[in-house]
Amino acid sequence: MGAEHLPTSEFEIVELEQALAASDPADAPDMVQLLDADGVLQFDARFSPFAEHLDAEALRGLYRDMFLVRRFDQEATALQRQGQLALWPPLLGQEAAQIGSGRALQPQDYVFPTYREHGVALTRGLQLSSLLKLFRGITNGGWDPREKNFHIYTLVLAAQTLHAVGYAMGIQRDQEDAVSVAYFGDGASSEGDVHESMVFAASNQSPVVFFCQNNHWAISVPTEVQSRIPLSNRASGYGFPGIRVDGNDVVAVHAVTRWALEHARSGKGPVLIEAFTYRMSAHTTADDPTKYRLSSEEAEWRQRDPLSRLAKHLRGAGTGDTFFDEVAAEGEAMASAVRAEVLAMEGPEFEQSFETVYADPHPLVAEELAWHRKYEAGFADTDRSGEGN
């Protein structure tokens, strides 16, 4: 463009931006949906076959999982508000994305979560209260990752995507029948770690599924500010499939994830899944979403609630109140048990924190421990009643 054609007014600048957006070859891809907002099953020639095994009992199981993890999330939020947890990242609204994908995994598959995959943890068989140990501040982890093939929560944004690809490259070399799955959010997709992990995954045709939960908000930054194109479209730049799925449709998420796992497991390389969903609560309990988004936006997404959608389908297929009452009662019992377990948790002695800084003894840590012991000893003769102070 010559200098004489450069935009010279605010109107021309806006017009140019609109033209660039219109010419961008990134029109929103078709979104896979198998269960519509009214709870009616739809047919998709490509993905419906991967959901054929979901009979009435299996669908009730998916509802139960989503209900229980939502009730757990509510209890954890209450515990944090009451000072029993230092922080809590809610998952309200993302239950279908997590339960649908988690139930598609095979036992030998290995999951690399962020810090919000409470629903995936449930599907892997973790004791839910163990997730709260980290947020109560009594451990750096909370569970043995190898026991359920579910890695410890990763609070360093996007680091787990690199870990997942490295693990997948190991799977290739060991010739294991497994897939590595990296969960991350739309905010993490802007991190260089995600780019680097996808480069290596594509170059090695590694058996890894990248599962992006696009919940529309990276704390206070909307997705459209982070990316001019749908996140699933990015996969084509690396040379592997990208699929956008309705993240509030547990059936579609399950089917798409099964397809992606089969693709990766059969040696065809990585897949990127973008689960198009919404975070209906705060980013964490330290966040106030009313500062950056409209209540009307939240109200619109509540109408797409993943639990309500599946409940409509189940009721339409003949599932009565007894089932829903039983699940609600199970949720209350689970929440009470979680609360009791958290309140009974005791942290380690302070000196034990010096033992986990490094794998092997370190002279500087030993020096700091000696100083701490001397400092503590200085209070030994103090009259606790206050006399002599």
C-alpha cells in the first residue's frame, strides 16, 4: 500500500480493521453438537458413532458425575470463604467439558491438568478431598500421580503442555498403547509454552491430545482480545486436526474426545480440541468478575447450563424424580464427608518444609534450618503468661 492510501481518519482506520477481519481466513469452524439446548439428540455422521455406546444408564452416569463435581465445587468454595482453604478455582459451567472428556479416557492414558480439572479428577477415581490439600496449604501435591495417571495440579500457566508432549514422546519410544492429554485454558493458549509444545508434538507425530477449555475469560481478558481466530483453527498451522466442540454438551465432548484419542493412539499424531464453554463463576475466589463482565452475559450462558441440558434429555427419555433425588442426596453426603475430611487435615511440622526444598541435602538449607531452630529456642524460656515481658 502506498503512502497516499494510508488511513488518515478514525473512520478509515475502523473501516480497514473491519476489512482485515472480513478477509481473515478464520471464520468460525463448525461446532460439533450432539445434544442441543433443549436436550434433543442430533446426528453427526463423523462423531455420533463415538457416542453410540452411551445408553440411558451411561447418560445418567454422566449426569451424576457432573452433579457431584458441581456440589463438590460449591462445598470447596464455601470452605474457602470460611477460611479453611487459602484459595479455590471454581469450575462452575465447565462440568460437561471435564466429565465428557474424562470419561472417554482409558486407564493407561495420562492426564496433565491445570488447577481446575476437578471433574477430570473425579473420572480418574481420585478422592476429591485430596484436591483440597494443596489449597489448604498442607502439601505441594496431594496425591500420587502414577496411581491414577493424573498428574498433580500445575499452577505455572501452560507448563503442563510441555510436560504432556514430553511424556507422549516417551510413550512413542516405549511403544505403549497410551495417550497423553494436556488440559489448558484459553488464557494459557497465549503462552509460548503452548506454541512450543505443539511444534514438538507435530514434528514427532506424538500421541497427545491438547484439550483447551475456552471459558471465554482469562481472568479479566476476553478471548477475542487474545486471538483474532478461533483457537481450534490454530492447529492447522502446526499440521494436525483442530476441532471446536460445544463444551456444554457432555455427549459431544465425550464423542469428540474418543475420536481424538483414537486418532492419537493409532499413530496419526496430535489433536487440538477446543471445548467452547463458559466460566459461570469467578476465576478464583480472589477474583470479582462483576468488575469486568456483564450480568446479562452470565445470564445468557446460564440458559446453556450443561446439567440442565442433560436433565431435559433424561426426563424426556423417562428418567423420573427418584433418580434426581438420589443423586442430590448422594451429593449432600459427599459434601459433608469432604468438609469433615478437610477440617480434620493437619499440616506438617514447619521443620518438614526444609526437607522438600531439594531432593538431596543442601548446605544453605541446613544453615537456614539451624537458624530457625535457634530462633525457636529463643522462646523456650518465655513466660507464656506475659510476666517478665
